[in-house]
Amino acid sequence: MHCIEVHDGLLVLWWVSGARVNAPDVLAAYEGIRSLSDGYVLPMVMYLRGLAGIDPAARLVILEGSLTSRIAFVGSGPVDQVLAAFLAHARSETLYSESVSDAEAWARGVSSCNG
């Protein structure tokens, strides 16, 4: 249902396209986060592209989670933007972007502003 990796201190989570994420799916992803982060609280990029939806119980698990310092949601249109808004009040700071590079930079705390 998901794939999670860590690249240079950044967690990257993909959900299977067409999936409707439920609470057990999120809990399974959290096990991967715990394993990969080795006790550190890392930033994460979460790909929402192609998701069919997120169950309310899964949303609660995500909102209550504190395994990441910030979450950049990457999507590709209005449906993904709505899904990201559904998760916007997580304990972690969140951002929605359609640009992978902008999402990764923000998650790492790198400003794209000049000046």
C-alpha cells in the first residue's frame, strides 16, 4: 500500500495509486518511519498523486502523529490539494506543492526566496 525511504535525512512516502488510505495503512507507514528515522524526528515529503481518498480514521492518526518535523504534500491537481487540506492541521507543519523540488526544499527548511 505504501513505500517509504529516507534520502539524506528526508523521509519520502508514496502511496499506491488508486488506494484509499485507512488507519492500518497509516500505522504501517509509521512503523517504517520509526525504523528509518532511528529515533530522530525528520522532515517528510508525502506523495498524494493518484490517491482515491483518505478515511477519516486515517486522517485522525495522521493529525495526531508526531513522527515528523514537517510534511510537504506533493500532488498534481485539485483533488490532491483537497486531500492535503484535509490533513493540514497535523501536529507537524505542512505545505502542499505540485513541485517536487519546492516540496523537498521546504521540508528541509531551505528558503527559495532571494533577499
